[in-house]
Amino acid sequence: MKVPVFWGCRILTSQYAYEMSVREVFQKLNIELVDLSETNCCGDPIKSVKDSAANYLAIRVLALANATGLDGLLVPCNRCHFAISEAKNVLNKNKNLDEKIKGLLREEGLEYNSYIKIWHVIDFLHDFIGLESIKKATQKPLKDLRLATHVGCQIIRYSDLGRVDNAENPRKLDELVEIIGAKTVDYAEKLDCCGAPLMYSHPSSALSLAGTKIKALQSLGVDGLVISCPDCGLMFDFRQKDAMATVGAKVNLPVIYYTQLLGLALNVEVEKLGLHLNQSPVEQLLMKISA
Amino acid sequence: MNVGLTDLMSMAKPNIEAREKFLSKLGNKELVNCFQCLKCTSGCTALKLLELKPHEIVKLVNLGFVDELASSDIIWTCVTCLKCVQRCPQKASPYHIIMVLRNMAVEKEVQIPEEYLKAFSRILETGLAEASQEVSTRKMEVFDRESLNLPKINFPRESFQAVFMKIMEEK
Amino acid sequence: MPRIGVYVCHCGLNIAGVVDVEKVADYAGKLKDVVVARHYVYMCSETGQRMIKEDIKAHNLDRVVIATCSPRMHEETFRKTVAEAGLNPYLLEIVNLREHVSWVHSEEPEKATEKAKDLVKMGVARVKLLEPLEKRRVSVEKKVLVVGGGIAGIQASLDLADAGFRVYLVEKTPSIGGRMAQLDKTFPTLDCSACILTPKMVDVARHPNITLLTNSEVTNVSGFVGNYEVSVIKKPRYVDEQKCVGCELCTQVCPVKIPDEFNEGLSQTRAISIYSPYAVPKIAIINPNHCLRLKYDKDVCGKCLSACEAKAINFAQQPEEFMLKVGAIILAVGAEVFDASKMPELGYKRYKNVISNIEFERILNASGPTKGEIFSPQSGVSPKTVVFVQCVGSRDKRFHEYCCRVGCMATLKQAILVREKLGKNVKIYVCFNDMRAFGKGYDEFYRRARELEIEFVAGLPSDIRSAPDGSLYFDVYDKGTNKLLEIKPDLIVLANGLVPNRDLGKISALFHVSRSADGFLLEAHPKLRPLESLTAGIFIAGSCQGPKDIPDTVAQASGAAAKVIDLLMSGVIELEPLTAVIDKNLCSGCQICESLCPFSAIEMKKETVEGVEKVKAEIVEAMCQGCGLCVSACPTKAIKMQHYTDEQFLAQVEACCSEEKTRRGR
């Protein structure tokens, strides 16, 4: 089965581990990911500048997906997923903008198809592939691991738009972690934001938000934090050192993409999952798994 | 950056026209349903560190202080976590209001955080908002896309730039 | 030759402010067959009505057209007026110059006046073709069905029974008392709820005119106003009501524990038990879904059989069916409490220390699960900080848009009781959006709460959090101080709103009563007819019509009872003659009309016509609501609607489009 994939900007330019692990895991699960013939930014940063242009960029992505002739579009980044979902919604309600953007797309020989289903990695694995199939494919269940999940903000909110999981009690990522053998914990800060969107205007406050959450997780004594968005990866993993510095605490928390964790359970080689690229101390976690 | 809201508000007078223009940009009128329950501010991610009070922003827009808000720095503190949109009992959505205010700031050519303009330039030039980086492992080895055997990025075709500029420049 | 009088009302400035009423009256006077045409400030007034009556006599009028406000307002009034002057009341036509002209065309007075003239012309054309009709009189049953045994049902039943009517009070649960029986104290007086309610409950049980059917439900309703036939099923208690003395020995020996519904699941009772403290009737009931013998249909357990000295237990008891004939029905089925697990961010059913207001009410109650002691569920000791959070599930577009009306007062009451029970050593906060203390003595009650140093925080929390050790904390922004307060309560009580009873869908279908957009039962008119449904003979009272407190519920219950008494008092009622009539000669017996009638007002009757047995449709006059569906559906045009015939309508169309229109300004 073939599924087009839109990576956005962050994954393609720095969060390589996420891309590597998604590619590996989907291949193992017999899904062929098809890259779009060309890519452009989903428009997220432009929302603050000119929202009609932002919507145009998002819809252009859908038009490029349409050009593959395939059903659906996998969007592994939370912010891209939200930007594209909202753009779809805006065009449904605003006939003028709908016509304008379609006109601009036609100038490039592109066509918008509003019926394309937008997937995130979490709901694609949980709802489309299904927990049972993942369980069957698991070769090395991750017993004895106690993990926390951070699903992020923009794929669970706001419910009226139709999101990937329940906004106040998201369970899909937890269930995906549990089906491969690990245990998940509930914690008070679960729905708190990683702060990534604030990096453009208030970087130290953004890092402080991330640091506060990591500090809380560290005191819970979990073996690691599971994420599924490159921006959350940027804050919790890539910049964990800086984040902890703003809140005056040590760096201690392994942060790992779900697809990297799943890859381990599916017996994919560690290097192919980009685990050497994680900046957080994932060795602690890896040692527990192989022990 | 630019001016604090308190200073901007000190001699401000309501502007009905600006409010009308704002409402037509927003496209809906739910913000007038806000009954100041303060739930949005109670749960605002940016409150403690940056003093963002979404309920205040909604009230100020409603009373016509759109220009002062657009010129202020407070609207750039929103983290876009969407909690206020999710939980508002009247669906007034402070987040969407803040985004329209940001667009207005850009239109008025008020100074906005540089990074947004840099992102715009990058998109214009390359199609992407970020530039490709080299990353290092925990053992200090350096990699990039190529050395990680990841496929090349398919940058947008030539026509993209001109069409994108078109919609950016439109009134 | 008809002799028509036309009367154009100014309705103060309501009509005259837009329409040139003088011109309209003038125009009307020139129409064919119009003998007299007048205009006056208020036609519905004493003077206006007298004018019409005198004209009928003086000018020998046999038709009257009144151009005024909507017929819904005064058609009845004017029908009485012309009847008093000796004219059949159905030879009257109301033309609506207010809702159809002045109120909707206020910006275009000239065009409005032309429209008014046209409407009057159409009215004149129709009135010529109206036929005299008589109201039909049917006898009624002087018996009443009251559905729901809460305070509304209890009050209505007592009022009706005292007035001499036989009342059947049907209650779904094993005891009457409803929500009020679950309350501890009532606001704003802090009366003990059970103390004021139980005497009434006992009165109901003892009253010779009231037949109390508990553990029962209505299964079918047919008939029409004054003559309803209702089927009620009384589910088996498996306990003989004549023998049980309410000693509760059976409960003590029963091995099966089940959640106690009356205590909102906060404690457990047994599979055989008495439903609630002060239950009326005080008779045990076996829950067939949990009792081992009944659930598995085997000869097991039976401990209650041996324990019962009165030999009242009967596992073979069957449901009983009753067919009741009643003249009117009062629906008093009450409301439910919002399930706050729909808002997981507030921690209900996730964190032990977050409870609902109805659960807290049972805790406060001396006969409740904790014998009236307040303690923090997590720790088991007295709380040091109690927080009330308002508007849970109410005033919220995501759940219920309406204000639940009682949440603020219930919280004030509970907060004051906490202060009274725990004294000064507890901090009490109320996080609110607005404090609504609107009734008699209510704002004084609010002041009393503030005097007891209950802190009112003007702001609602976004979420409630639990630390790893299970202790709760949350942030709330306070409008008054402009500060973010961080509160660590050991007990949080959510002010869950009242929501429509889950059975309202069933009730709505059974009794043919509509529901309003908020889900509660719909009243005939929100201001002027709050106690009647749109179905004649069926009344509504209490929180099934909308959330409300006890004073309003009791007022509505007595009001509904009065309306029933008014309806059934004389033993006869009059029904409008605006019904369908079938010409049997044209009826082909196709049954299309019977299948379409939403009120089951058409019956097929066998007839022998010239030796051949045929089936013909017949209207059950008393049930016909005059909707006209059958009239338009009949393929042979055998059905005609009285007072709304095709000829009458076509005459109006003709008048509207005719040549005369082109001769303007005459």
C-alpha cells in the first residue's frame, strides 16, 4: 500500500532521526511512503504574517499530494498537520479564498482536491494499521520500561477541527507504546506545550517551558519521554541542555521518537533509527531495553 | 522590540472602524460572546513567563482598541498551544484573534520579531522555512542528509516564487 | 348578498406608525359587499369591541373582517365579541396587519399601506365564503395522570386530589421524593429538605384520591384531551406490598452488594433493599439484575426468604398492567445532573478529591454515605481547603448553552454548610463566572456566605491537576486582584448543571410533546403559557420544562394542577370545529389519509353500500388537530378542511391577483 508523505521543513533540515525512523518502520509494516514531487513549507510561520498566503502554502501541499494520484497524505509533523487541516477548513467556509487559491494553483498546473484525508503518524499507526497488527509485527517487546508520552498540542487541539486524538485525554500514543510492551504513566503536565512556536520571538521563555516540563518528568522517575513531532523533538531532545539550563536542572531525560521506539520493537538496527543523533541521553534507555 | 501594551493603552481611545475591519478579517463574531470567565487566562501557557492574558485581549478588541494591540509586543508572546480555543465555553478563540492582530501588525509595518521575516525570505528563496543543517551525534560525529542516506529534498519548481509573492503582496 | 363590516386597527402606533390605516379603511369601504368600514386605535379594547357589536346590530352585518395583529393574539377575543352580537363566531376573518405588514415593512410605509389594502381585499373575499360552525362538546374523565413523583408531581397530585379529582401518580423509581429527597438542606432558608418533603410524601400515600404506582412506567398513550387512555406497567418488586413491613431484615442478610443509586454510587446497598431513607412506600425491592436467584434463574441463595418474618418475598411476582382512563396528564419527570466526566480536564472520576455537587449533597446529608461528615476522599480526614467550581457543563457551547439556574445557589448553600460543619479551620473558595442569586432572599444568602469568609474568586480554572502523591492543585486568574492564584485544595466540588432527563426522548414520543432546542420539554408559549405543552390536555411542570429550584417547581406544579382543574372541572370541554370532514360519497377507501394522519384521527369503517361491503374513512373529530395533511393527500378530493376550504383560499388568490389591483389610487 502506497501513501504520500509530506515532511515539512524541520524534519527535512535537522530532525533527521524522525524521518529515518518513520521510513524504516513504515517499510517494516509494508507501507510504501511516496515522496511528493516537490515540497514547500506548510505555511505555519506565515500565519503570523499573512494568513491567506499561509493557507495558500498549505493547500499547495495538498495539491502536490493530489498530483500523486494516491489516497491520503501522511504528515508526521504536528504543526504542519494543524496548518493543513485548518487551511482545508478555511477554504470550505470561504468561497472567495477558495477560488483565489485554486486560481493560483492553476497557474502552476496544480489542482486542489479537498477530499484528501490527512494522517499523522499516530493515527495512521493506531487507527489505520491497528494495534493488533503492530503487536503481531513486534519481535522484541520492550518489557520493564516505564515511559511518559508527550503527544503535543496541535494534533489534539482544537476538537471542532477534527483532530488525531481526544484533546483532554489523548490515549492513542500511550496505547501504541503499551502494545509494544512498555508501560506508560499519567502525569499532571501531560497536556503542556513544549514551547517550540515561541522560539521565534522569545527563545529563552520557550526553552523555559520545555525545561519545566522535563524537570517535572525527571522527578517522576520515568525511563524516557516518547514524542512524535519534530518541533517537540527540537525542544525536548535537541535543546534539552539549554532548556535545563534555564530552569537550573541537570540533563537526565532520554527523549525518543515513537517511531524510533517502535523500530526497536520491530528489530530494526539502532543506527537506521537515527538513535545516534538524539542529543538527550538515550543510552540509559537503550541499556534498559537490551538488559 | 515594540511597545508594551500598558503604555499604548494609557491615552488610547476606542476606534470603531478598526474594530469593524478586524471583525471582517476574523470572519466570525464569536468574540462578542466572550463573558470574561477567565478560563483562557487561567490556563494560558504564556501567562506566567510573559504575562499574556487572552481574556484581556478579547475584551480590548471588543472595545475597539485594535490598533494598540496590533502595535504592542504582547501579541507575539502567544505560544499557539490552542488551549484557549479548546476550552473557551463561548468559542471566542483568543488564538485566532491574536493571529489576526499579528497580520494587522505586519500590514501596519509595525516592527515584528525578525525570525518571521527571515522565515519568509527563506520560503521565498528555497520553498522551505528552515535551512539544511549539519547535526552531530552524542559522540560528536557530524552528519547531514546525504551522509545519512536520506533522499534529496525536492525544492519547488521555479514558478513557485512568483506565485507565492503574488498572494503575499495582495491587499 | 353578504353584508360585511371591516375594522382596521391602529394598534396604537404599532400598525398606524407604518400603515396609513385611514386609507386602508377608506379602501375597504369601497369594496363590493362591504357595508361599513372603520378604523380605531385599539380594536381589542372595550370601546373597539362595542363598536363592532353595535355595527352588527345596526347594519345587520353577517360577516366581519378585522384587520389587526396576529390572530394568535386576539382571534378568540373577537370571536366572543361577534358571538355576543348574535353572529356565528366563525364568520369572522382576521387580517394580520402587524406581524405581516407593519413589523416587517417598517422602512417602506407606502408599499406597506398598499400591501395592507391587498390583504384586506383578500380577507373580504374569504369571509364571504366562510360557513357558520359550532364548537364540539365532549365529556371528560375527571381523573388525572401525573408522571413523575418528585416534588412537582407530589405537589400537583395533592392539589388535584384535594380538589376532588382522582389522581394516578406514576413514578419510575421504587419511591417518590425525586431529587429533593436527596438534598440535605435547601436554600435560602437552610430548611432540612427531608423535613419539609416527607410530610407531603406521606400525605400522597395516605390520600384517598391518589393511587400511587411506584416502580412503574407509562408504556402507551392514546386518545385525546379529556379522554386519554394510558397503559402503565408496574414492574415487580418481588416483594408483596401488602405484607412487607419495611423492617429491612432482608437487606441485612443479602450477600450481593450493589452501588447505592440514591447515594449516587458513593456507598453500597444490597440486591434487596429499601430504595432510600424515608422511602414512600417503605417496601423492599429486589434488583433482578443483581439478585442471584433472579439473575441466574436458579434456586440459589434465598437468604432473604428465610429472614423475612412477614413472608413477603415472592420471586414469582409478575409485572402488572393497568389501563387508565384520564382527562388530563401532567408531566413532571424532572431533570438529571451533568456528567462531568465529559470534561476530563476537571478531573472528575480521575481524581478522588474531585466530586460533583449532587455527590456532595449526599455526603452532607446525615442519612448519607458518611453520616453527614465531610472529609477529603483521598486522605479520609477533614479537608483544609475546599474549592467549588461553577458552571460545569452549563453556559458552555461545547455542552449546554443555558444557565442551570440553581448552580450558584446550591454552591452557596454547600459552602455555608461546610463553614458551619468545619468551622474556621477550613479555607473555602468559590471560583465563579457570575454569581446568580436572583430569588427572594437569595442575594441576602450570598451576603451571608461572604460574611462567613467564603472567598469568591472571579475566574474559572482551565484545568485541575494532580501531583504524583495524589494531591490536587490548580491555577485560576482572579479578575478582582488581577493575579494568578495557585490553589491546593483537598476537596473540589464541581457545580454540575441540570440537564434534560435521559428519558425525555421516550416521553416526547409517548406523549406527543415537543422539546425545545435545549432538550427540555417545550411549553406552548415561553411567557404566557409555561405550563401547557402544545398537545391539548398535557401539561408540564418542574425541571422537565427547564432547570429550576424548589420554589419555582412548586409554583409550576400548583399552576399545572390549577390548569387541569380549569380544564376538567365542568366535566365537559369544547373543542374547535377546525377539523377535516370526509365526503363518504367521494371516498374510495384507499387509506392514504389514515396512514398519514399524525394524530391517529382517521379510522377506516366498514360500510355496506348497495349490498357491497366497502371501507370508508372517517374522521375522529375529537382527535383531529386540523393540520390538513389528509386534505392535500386525498386523491379524490373527498376531504375538506372546515374553515379552510380550497374555495376560500382560491378566492383569496383571485382577490390578490385580480384586475382591480391595476386600478390604484381610486
